Amino acid sequence: MNPGVWLGAILAVVGGALQGGFAVPMKYARKWNHENIWFVFVLTGLLVFPWILTVAAVPSLAEVYRAASPASLALIAACGIGWGVGATLVGIAFRMLGIGLGFAIVLGLSALLGSLVPFLIQSRENISNLQGRLYLLGTCVMLVGIALVSVAGSMRERAAQQASGSSDAGRKRFAAGLLIAIAAGVLSSLLSDAIAFTSPMVDAARQLGASPVWASNVVLAPTTTGGSLANFIYCAFMMRRNRSVRLFWQPSVASHWVYGIAMGAFWYGGLTFYGLGEQKIGSVEGWPLFIGAMILSSSAAGFLTGEWSSARRGAKLVLCAGSLLIFSALIVVGMAHSR
């Protein structure tokens, strides 16, 4: 096999592993509240890193934005705000469901809708041909996979409740977390929609000398910036309510700042590695590797950090089966997208 293909595959897998494990450092910031670590992640991963790379990699950036239509800029702003609300809910879902289960639901829905919605709007006439049938098949398989991982989570909560002899508060928390994860997955797909519906800006960046790898950053960076605003508002509200701003400056929390920056680096670094890998092997081969590595790494992170320690073997098998179906659905959607 061509060494370049091997390198592209490795880069896609590394990108997926980074994305799948980006939330792990959050578990070790024990002296901070959720809003503290999430604030540092948002500042670095959604604001600082995207603009550093965009400014460095896209020539004539100001000219790209001056030439953009008001409709495109308005769409980016709207998608960014909606996606930002979804990103806020992702953090809450991780806290309520755990990384492995939360990521499976959010990732499955966002990846599916991020591909399906543009297809239905831009190519609805193809719904009855092979591409349309593949999208519908992928949707059905995805829904079954999400149902299975949700059942696994319910089994886990039931086992934990029986072990502790507690009330049904844990099951109510799980049900709320499930609804939040579903909402997060739907809103998170807006990041893909922003890129799909503003392709003239990406084309303009390429014409002005931007590499195909980085051209989409002219949409990605302002979209994540819009998303960061929604997250900052949430963090500010929670900090005021919990009076947790002071936690930033308490003794022995230097490592917590490192954890937050690492989350931002893992999240945006994952996208960067995938972009480099996709350039070498293409999206048809690279996307399944990227998504597969993301699912595996998030599931492994959930197991290794003890999220499923109280679950019985049956719940773990159901989780694995559901994750496999979600991965299979994304492969089918990727095949449809390549048609």
C-alpha cells in the first residue's frame, strides 16, 4: 500500500481518538465546578485555536469575508449560535450520562443529521435512488443503535440503584440526560450544515490560495466563535449562581488550567488531524476511520474511568452492540454521501 495512504489512515485514526477522548481531562479537575473547566475548554478549543490556525493557513482572509454575501454570514451566525447551545448541552450530557454513552448518542445524531439535512434540502429529488435509500437505511440503523445504547444506560442506572439501595432519582437523572444528549446531537449537526450551505466562501478561499485542507476554516472558525458566545453565557450564569469564579484562583489548580487547555487542544486537534488525513486518502475512506476511532476512544474512556463499573455484563454487551450499529450506520451514510 502507498505510504501516503497509510499515513492518511493513521492521521484520521489519531484525529478520531483525540476527538473521542477530549472530555476525559474534565474528570480530573476535581477542585473546579463543571462551568470552570468548560469555560477554559471553550476559550481555547472554540475560539483561540480555530482562529490561530485560520489566520495562519488562509491567505487573504479579510478579502474572503468582504466578498461573502450577507446571507452566508447570517447563516454562519445562526448555525454558530445553535451549535453553541448544542455544545453547551454536550457538556451537561457528559456530566449526566458519562463520556462513553453521551458521546455515542451525540455523535450519532450530529453526524447523521449533518449529512442528511443538506441532502434532503439540496438533492431531495434523489431520495428514491440508491443514494436516498442508503441515507434512509443509515437513518434506521442509527436509530436502532441509539435505542440500544440508551437501553444499556438504563440498565446501568438500574444496577447502580439496586447496589446503592437509593431511590429512583438516578433513573430520573438518566432520563433527563438522555433528552439533553438527543437535543445536543440535533443542534451539534449545525456545524456541518454551516459548511455545507456556505460552500461559495470555501471555494473563494481556495481561489485565493488556501489549501483544500484548511479552506473550510473560513466557515468553521466564525461558526465556533458564535458557538463560544452561547457557551460563555452559560458559564457566566453558572459561575454567578454558584459563585465559582473564585475557584479559578484557589491554590493548587494550575493543573486544572492545563486540563482545560488540553480539552481544547484535543477537540480542535482532532479536526486538524482528520483534515490532514482526509487530504491523503479522501473522505470516503477517512470518515469511517475517524468516526470509528472516535466511538472506540470515547467508549474506552468511559470504561477506563469507571463509568460502567457498576453495570452488569449484559448492559456492557448491549452498549457494544449499539455502538457497533451507530458506527455501521455512519459507514452507510458515508457511502451515500460519496455517491
